[in-house]
Amino acid sequence: MKRLLAAIALFACTIASAQDYGVVNISVCNMRDVPQYSAEMVSQAIMGTPVKILQRGGEYNWPEVQTPDTYTGWVHKDAIAYMSAEELHEWNVAPKVVVTALWSVVKNGKETVCDVVAGSRLKYIGKKGCSYKVALPDGRTGLISKADADLEKDWRKNIDKSADAIIATALSMNGFPYIWAGMSPKGMDCSGYVRAVLFMHDIIIPRDAGPQSRTGQRINDKDALQPGDLVFFGRWDGETPRVSHVGFYMGEGRFIHSLGLVKIGSFNADDPLYDAYNTGRYLFGTRIIPFTDPQYSTTETNPLYTM
């Protein structure tokens, strides 16, 4: 009996260790700096995001994960569908539905299966009337309205990565709440807002404002800014920029950013939306559109989405 129990334990350990990956299984997964609910939130990941399991917490309740933008944090086990490398590959190559509405729900008849947010990815099973039949990473199934989602292959074919399209997406969340470490339409911090908007156009950039400021083409002259450029704020420490805030430049001296809430500000003193505070701490801009920087990736090129 002892040998049998030992064999069972070894088998369970082998299975657990083989599940080195996972896919986010809830609409918005909170990532924390230590494995407990009361810990500080450091970032988020949305439904359908593949992750690498770095280590498992006590009693497997809190795995530490790494997201496609290489950010790490601890999440509750119920937020992740554990997978082996082979299972993640099967998930990655399966046809998908991409949520294009800011938020929606997956239903099974009158029953709600789950909520989803913009950018979420679900496995495509088929069509039923005005809905797509989809599967979640853990296998649950339901229907999502075609008005709120698109087949990934069609979405990729039609995705608009122009500055005008990106600014339109940024404006669609005007007035949404600021949440420290948030990265979804449910609430976002400054860099999470930029990251979420660009992800809706299949551009994956670093999570935080500092790393974001070190990619793209530096624009030092404020008068040379173009719509769609990222604008960075903070302070100078000698010749070193200490970046603490970011937003999108809209043109005509205006920018949109998340601070308290998503809102529009202006560098122009005669503009009703003049933002003296942020104008005073403006550092520089960077240009990422057209999308050419090799430090950025997409869901077609990022290692976790393509393995």
C-alpha cells in the first residue's frame, strides 16, 4: 500500500510539473507581488492570455506566472487553466474568436458563463444564429454575440494599426476609472491604459511606462509630435529621465491619459483642457506608429502565443 501511495504521489507530481504553462481563464486576472489576496496588485492579464508558470504557491493556490510581455506576478489558481506545452500549443493553433467590444458576456441559454473584455481570446467552435459558439480555456462552452467579437483570422486581416484608429480606441475609454496596475476596460493605470489600447490593435509593448519610453523613435521636440505618439512625463535626474507617467498624443497640443480617470489634457495654456501639472513635468515623446520596433511583438510573433 505504501508503495502504491508513493507511486500515486510521484505520478501526481509528474503531471503537475508537466503543466508548466496556462491560459488565463477569467475576464481579468489580477497579478500580485506576493501570493495572497491582500497583496499589492502589480498588473493584470485578460481571458485567453497564455502564461508560463514560474512556480506554484503553497498548496498550489497561488502560482507565479509570466505573461507574454515578460511581466511576472502571483495569481490565484482559479484564474488559470493549467496546461502542458503540448496543450498550450493545441490552444494556440486552434481557431479563435477575439472580443472586440469593450466588454461582453458568454452565455449558455439564459445562464451567464462568464464576462469578457476587449482583446479576450476564446476558442472558436462554430456559429449559431447571431452568435459564435466558443470554449473557454478550461473547456466551458457558451455563446457570444457576433456584434461583440470577430473570428481571429478576419480580425487580423482587417486590424487597423493607424494612428487615427488607435486614438479612436483610446477615446472609446474616455472617462473610465483609474486603477493602480489595471490593464483592462474595467480600470487601468497610465501604462496599463496604453498597453491595453495597443493590444486591441495587436501590438504588444512593455507593461510599465519606463520600459515603454525606451522603445520606438524618441521625439524630443514637442512641436514635432504626431497623433498616436506616446508622451512621457516625470522628471530629469541630470541627463537621466525618471519616467512616471504616459499617455497618447492626439494632435493640436492635446493628449489622453489615465490619471484619476481616463481624460484629455492639453499642453496649450489657452486651451480649456490645459493641464499645467503635466505640462510642467513633460519629458519627451516616442513614435511607435508605423509599427516597426523589433522590441514589440504581436500575437502572431510573441513566443507564448506561437509555441
